[in-house]
Amino acid sequence: MDIALKNQLIKAVKLAKAGDWDASHRIVQEYNDATACWIHALLHKIEGDESNSQYWYARCNACFEEHADLSQELDAIENSLI
């Protein structure tokens, strides 16, 4: 993964952790990377938009049900980027 993309995705995770889901969403919707899709999926899960979330999980080969705790899932995404 290119360093600029990685930095943008880390920023998106930090924004999501801070509760700024709109700013995080604006970042991830610019990329077609699997991790960006995972963040995108999680953001829609946070919003309660399950069908849209399921779509994005399918795009990144992840599972909607895998993480029940949203903050732990954000941590898992962040750890995958570090």
C-alpha cells in the first residue's frame, strides 16, 4: 500500500474514533482499496445503515458480524495499517 493512501486511511480511522464520521467518510469514499472499503463498511454500520454496510463489507471480503464492538473494529483497522 502506498504511504500517502496509508496516511489518509489512518487519518480516516482517527476521525471516526473522534466521532467525525462525515469527514472520515469523505476520505474513504475517494479510494477503492480494501481497507478503505472496510472503513466505509464500518461507518455505515455505525450509522445503522446495515444494507449499505453489508455492501461495503462484501467489497473488502470482510464480515459484518465479525466485530460486535465498533471501537474494537476501529482498533483492528488501525492495527492493520500500522
